[in-house]
Amino acid sequence: MKKQAERTDSGNGMAAIALEAKRDGVSYDKQSASPASIPWQQRPADSEEIVWRHLDNPVIGRNFVPGAQGIYNSAVIPFGDGFAGVFRYEKKCRYPRLHSGFSEDGLHWHIEPQPIKFAGDPEVVGKDDYAYDPRVTKIDDTYYITWCGGHEGPTISLASTQDFQTFTRLENAFLPFNRNGVLFPRKMGGKYMMLSRPSDDGHTPFGDIYLSQSPDMCHWGKHRLVMRRGGDHVGQWWQRTKIGAGPIPIETNDGWLLLYHGVIDTCNGFVYSMGAAILDFDEPWRVLYRTNQHILTPETDYEVTGHVPNVIFPCATLCDRQMDRLVIYYGAADTSSCVAYAHLSELVAFTKENSEVF
Ligand code: BMA
């Protein structure tokens, strides 16, 4: 608490309250400013859930446009007068690529029919390889995209854009095999910070979350373990097989709120649920709180049925701090894109009150 008071008093713009601002009467995050209102639906009257689903899910369904088999596990961010996105897009070949998209309201999307073409060092851009599970964040004036890309095996690819029209590939962050590369939305101590999940070349029956630092978005080091999979010894199974960071971490007065996926291996395959953790504000490899239960698990038809049944895979959020509203974008069953809602303050309180750090 002392550290928190110091931060708030310092007036250095770090405290959540200082992130709030108003433009044209609409609240927005300074770090990802957009004048557009974020999507919102109230929690249903008969629900006591901390996270509740958009009633018209999926917002991007199966066969969204002719020839598209699935658009899912995708990232969105405020941009211009509305929102931009980078989408995992699979045609009938089922080979995943990244497509950009735009929306005025965060729910109705125009997705470019052609994949993003990256400029950059030919050694990095290389051959036209697979690309999936993107995340997007804005640091200073630049949007950074991370994703799992093929580079003689899956690892964390990186690109930047200013306008979502032209995209420049940067060096891959890590060696194969790695997945779920998630940048923090600002530098800390002069360093970029990225979460990732060292993996294997297949469907990875293990996985813990690590944090790496970089002075230049090219050289990554100071690797620290953040969270391990497991939970058997503290009476939980939902995250026992593997875990992976989800959306870009969110600054709160209690630390960085991290939504993540936790997986259990059942006799019928993996089940992907969503949990939450709060990481130390200054040393984000330290876990302060971690939900001792999932906060969203596959239940609806579009989550339990699809190309891969029983998958909830969160990749992005939009936040209106003034209204205390959080929108969570998640992929459902490796087939469609969905939205869920929470009150940020409730989610933080719930994570603190239902926590088991191990
Ligand atoms: C993971 C990734 C995700 C996918 C999930 C469930 O390993 O490949 O893209 O959503 O499996 O199939």
C-alpha cells in the first residue's frame, strides 16, 4: 500500500486515476486513446458472474465472409475515431494468417480480405509463413503487434505500424519454440517488457509464463519466471496443464491486471478457460494475486462446438476507466470471435479476494 501511495502522490502519471481523461465528453485511456465509446451490455439481472458474455456473440462468426473458415484469437485496439484490429484469419486451407480490420463500434468489423504484407529485413520477413494469435499494444506513438509465427518452428514474431496500412517486421523476439508473446503497454525502467510461454513444436502439454526485458525491442534478456501451471496442491485443476498470457496487461491501482488462459487436459482433450492475476507494478514478474478458479469457461454452444471444442482464448481488452468498464475479446472454439464484459474494479477485487499464488 505504501508503494501505491507514493505512486499516486508522485503525480508521474502512473496511477490509474491519472490515466483517465475526457475528450468530447467520452472517457478514454491515455495510452490507447480513441474518442469512440467501447461496446457495453449490463450484466444480466439473473447473473452473479464476474465476467458476462455479450448477448449477440459471436461478433465474428463462422463463415463471416465467403471462404473464411474461422476468424478468432484476435486483437483490437482504439484507433482514430474507432477501433482497429489484427485478426487470425483462416481460409479453407486452414493456414492461419493475419488480416487487419476496422470498426466504428468495436462489434461490427470490416476485415481486409488480403493478409497483411510486412515490409522489413528479408531475413526476418522470410518466406510467407503461418501467423496466429496476435496481440496489439500502443507504446508512445507506435502500435506493436506480437504473434506466434513460423520461423523453423513457432516463436514470437513482432511488427510495428503507425496506421494499420503499412506494417514493418522487427526481429523475432525469441528462439523457437515459444507462444503467447504479450507486451506491456509501456517501458519500465527504460526497458520494454514481454510475457511469453516457452513451448514445443506441437500442441504443448506444458507451459509456464515468463517475462523478458529489452532496451530496444530487439535484444531480449533478463528472463524471469512469472507463473507456473499447476494447482493440484492447492485444490484446483483448471490450470494444471499449461497457462499463457492473454490480453495486454492493464494498469490498476493494485498492480498489472493480467488475464490469461489456463488449460486442463481431460480424457476428451484440452479445455481452455480464463483466469486473472495481478502482477507487481514495478517488478511485474512478481505475482501478487491469482484467481483460484476460472472466471470464464466454455459453456455456450459457440464455445463448446467448433474446430476445437472447449476453447476460450482471450487476446485483447478495451477499457473505459471512468465508467469502470472492461470489454474482453476472446476466441471461441478456434472458430469465432466473441466479447465479454466486466467491471474493472470488481474484477480486481475478485482477484484479490479469491487468490491462490503458487
Ligand atoms: C493453442 C494455440 C491457440 C489455440 C489453442 C486451442 O496451442 O494454438 O491458437 O486456440 O491451442 O486449440
